[in-house]
Amino acid sequence: MSSEVLQAPLVLEYPFTRSTGPVIGAFLTGLRDGVICGIRRADGTVLCPPQEYDPLTAEPLTELVEVGQAGEVVTWAWNGDPRPMQPFDRPFAWALIRLDGADTSMLHAVFAPSAAEMSTGMRVRVVWRTEREGHIADIAGFEPIPAVETA
Amino acid sequence: MSADRPEARDPLAAPAALSAPVTLPEALAGAEPVESVCTPIRMAYTYTPGRALSRYLRAMADKRILGERCGATGQVFVPPRGVSPLAGAATSEVVELADTGYVESFNITRVPIERRPDLKPPYCSAWIVLDGASVGFLGLVINLAPEEVRIGMRVRAVWKPDEELETSAANILGWEPTGEPDEVITDYERIGRIEASDP
């Protein structure tokens, strides 16, 4: 009997389509149209990405507002070995990004040349995909804003 | 807890509205709303079978079906995992099984599965108990209209042509009726189950 170890590719795949509801739907509508939406809480603070209910009071939230397309890195982790279907085929940073006009941060990719170029508090701006359909991947990622532009 | 934190609602109380009307920023006035999103989940593995399944898959290349017997209860499991799930012990003996058996239970699928164009609805998936096995396993009933499939029906494996055989369970294309008299099943509650005292 052969001593060669048997192996075979095995792919588990679930092609879900989910309905969005009015709040997430508005967020995705915005992404398709190149607009980033947050949602305003009763105290005036803005959650981005928007949530359907207030995380502290559980009250429904309804007032979607446009936020900026640049913001600051709140925290980040370097991904030195990207896997298929991740946002970038070269090393990049996963980061929590607080957009201008928002009080919470959203997870996305930052296309920095190396981890040495990443820092907490750095300014980044959105990079849109050309073809957009209403999906978080309509944002290709974020790119660092050179210091000369932010100064 | 900070002093300015608002008082939390009773988490068990229903929200005031499940789908309140929302207001959109000016930039989205009149935009066609997105109402659904495709969020596929995909996990790509390299699968490596253990020793028992490797024996089973190598035998498949010779159109043979191997089960393994539990030394404690005498039960024969197929496909073999190397252990007896009821006795919690390693199986002690490799057993060659016939490629015939009977349909213990079945299901007819009438909805297509994306990316499985090989499965053309309606088709019949069946729980097939091989002669000499103590448990069933999943297979397709083929060469018969799904409406004709019945519990107890005798079936035999339909193998791929010899030149296409691999170390794969896909060597069995499906199971077709033998035309023999049906297996007599008297206790429907036992279907799909096995107990420590079963032979």
C-alpha cells in the first residue's frame, strides 16, 4: 500500500443573500453612490457604520447623516500575509478608522507600504472602487494622507 | 459607569418600532435604495483524511468498499473513521462490504444549488445501508424517477468507468435499483439510528 498521504481541496461555500433593512440599506446605498453615512444618536453623537438601534438605550435610530471621506486611525494591526479574497493582494493594515464627523470607528483596510508607515492617529482617506454595487467592498480601502497635505 | 451614561432600557422590552422610517442625508435624496446584499462565506481547505479514511479511499480506486468493525459490539461502520462512536474504542478489523444495500430513508430535492450544475432537480438523496454495514451513508439514487424511490428499495452502486477511477468516494456516481424484493422495515422509528445493543 502506498505511503503517500492523500489530500484533496475542499471548499465550503455559502452564497448568502440577506435583506438589509432601512438603516444598513441606506449605508450600502451611500457606498454605491460614493457617500458614507453614519446615524445620529439622541445625544447628537454619530455612529459610523450606522446601527439600527442605540447600543446604550436600545432606542431605534433613524437620522442618517453624511460623514467625511477621511479620518484617523484609532488602532491597527499589520497583515503581512494576505489571504485570497482579502481587500489587497500585498501586505496591508486592518484598522479601525474614525471618519470626520463620526464618533465611532469602522473596520477597513489601509494600504500603507509597510507597518513602519502606520501609526495610531494617522490621517487616511477612502479609496473607492470604480464599479460599485452597494457592498462594504465598494470601499477598496483607505490610503494614508501625506503629512504635507494634512499640515 | 460614567455619570452621563443614559439609563438603559429593559432589554426584554420590545423596541418602540422594529422598522422606523429613516431620514436620509441630502446626498442620497431620491437614490434607488439598496435592499439586499450578497455576503458569501467561503472556506477553502486542503483536506487530509486519517488512516481509516485513507484505506477506504484507496480501496475505492479498486471499486471496493471498506468498513471497519468495532471489536466490542461487532458493529460495522462505513465510511470508517477508525473508531466506534458508540463504544468509544478504535475499530479492530477492516471489513470489505458489498456494493449493494437498501434505501433506509430518502429526500427529493426540487431546488437547484448554485454552483452544483451536476445536481439537476428533481433528484433523490438517500440514506443507504450496505449489506453487512450497521449504519447508512449518503448517496444519490439514479437511473430511476425520484417519485419511484421508496424506503426498503434494494440498490447497487453505479461506478465510474474504470479509466476514470480515483482515490475518491466520487467513484460511485450513484445507486440504482437492483429489482430485488424490498427490504422489510417494520420499525420506522429505528431509521437513521443505531444503539449500542444493535448488531
